[in-house]
Amino acid sequence: MELYLDSADLKEIEESFHQLPFLNGLTTTPTFMHREGVSDIDSLIVKLSKIVPVLQIEALGNKAEDVLKEAHRQLNLGLDPKKTVFKIPVSLEGVKACSLLRKEGLMVNVHLVYTLQQAYMAMHAGATYVCPLVGRLQDQGHDALALVEQCVESVDLYGYDTKIMFSSVRNNEHIRNAINIGVHTITVPWKVLKTLTDNNFTTLGTEQFIEHTRLMMVRVKEVINGVNPIVNANTTVLDAMVKMTEFGFGCITVINDDGSAKGVFTDGDLRRLISTAGRDSLNKKLSELSYKTPVSVDGNALLNEAAALFKKHTIDNILVTNSGKPVGMLDIQDMK
């Protein structure tokens, strides 16, 4: 199934064909151009023809001869006849113009189709594309999907060399409808097109894969922020509290004179100390306090190991070491 963008917004056209180079082409209408404030249609057409693989543009006229004249005028702007499709509203003069243009080897899209009879006349006239307007038909209370399905079946049954284009797309459900029916072409506005790959379960699964891959490939030393929150054991509790604030951590590593870790002092330890010993405890040296063996991980360990430690000990920070010496602190937020 061919996939076209339906737009006259130059910015989104450039964006969509840059992001999705596999798009087959662009359909546009005078209504779209008017909505975008276009004042020089010919200039825009030429510009678009240089951006998109195939450009479908309107060729209007009251008589078939007028339609042909307009199509030839547009070709003379420098358009490539092999990459240009002329859109003609269905009518008796329209299908006549379609037949004449097809005899010249030019491609034609007979559109604004609302009935199977209109589609039949366009097919029999040799239309390259026949374009029912699904959204507009549904707005009027008609079974637009049944019409599109009948058009596809007619092409298959009678062997017409025509592609049925599903147009006036309003939502993602229309895309699913088009695929199920088996249309040959669909033209979609950018606001719908760019959401076609969205799915919450896909997003969650992708995030999980990325997270697990990171845990198995990234080492602890690669994610710590470079700050090594350490103080000497001779530092007072008050100064340690100030240092924790400066470092931006809820804990600080207490080291001995030889650089080895004595323990980890946390903001929780601070609160408990003041609660039991009062304000005077702020003047104590960290060496006077007792410490549990800190939970630590070597900087060369994979994040997997650190994740297991966070889970096992239900803590927010892990001491990171290199050859037994503290080199930083791993925060649980660093794991994300």
C-alpha cells in the first residue's frame, strides 16, 4: 500500500519527508493552500515538486479541454510528468479529461468520489487513482468503509488498472480500516501520520530493554557524577553537615588519615545524633562516632551489581571504591 502525506504546509512537508524518506508522495488541495495563506500557487507547486517523490495537484476546469489546458500549463512550469499526478473532481467532463490525459501517458487521480457509480466511471476512464473521501462521507452519516471496500473489489473483479486511494483520514482507526480493506494507496495528514508508531506498551517495553541493557553494559564509575563527598575523621559533625550541603549529598564518606574509609555519615545519622545527644553533639568529631561497615561497590562493577545492592539494603546511596579507597558516591537516581 502506497503511503502519501496530505498537506500544503511547507514546514511540515519538509519535516515529514526528512523524517520519513519512504513516503511515496504528497497530495494537496486548493483548500489546504488557502488555509495556509498561499498566494503564489505555481511557486509552491514547483517548490514541492523538488521535495517529494510524487506530487498530486489539482487540475481544474469546467470543460475537459480546460482541464487539459491547465495540466499542460502546470507541466510547463517544469514539473516532471513521470512524477506528477493531476487531481480531477469526478464529473462527466472530469472523466472525459481523465481519459484524454491518460492517452497522453499522464497520471490522473479522480477524486471527491462519494458513490460506487462515480468510482466506476473513473475506473473505466482509466484513472490512475480513484479517491473516496472517507471522513467526509462519515460526517454525512454514510457507510464510507463499505464504499471503499466496494471500490477495491471492483478493481479486482474487473481488472481495472486503478489504485483506490483512502483519503480524508481523521484518525488512527482509519489507517487500520484502510489496511483491512486492502486499499492500494492512503493519504494521511501529518498529525495522524506521526502517531502511527505510538503505543504505550511499546514505549514501556523499549524503556525496559534500554534499562536492562544499561545495567548489563555500563560500569558504576561511568555514571557517578564526579563528586567525591569525603571528610577526614577529625572533622566535626557541624562541619560535616556543612560539607554534605556543599556536596549536595544526603551522606558523606568519613576517611582515616591513610585515605581508607572509616564509615559513611548520613543525614539520618545526624538527626538521630541530635535527638539523643542534643546540640552539643555538633561539636563532636566524626572519629568519636561508631559506624557500620558501609555498603560499597567497586567502580569497575556493572550497574547490575549496584542495583542488587540497592534492592538488598534498601538504601539511597552506595560508596564507590577503587582498590578499597573511596572515589565517589552512587545515588539511586544515577541508576536511571
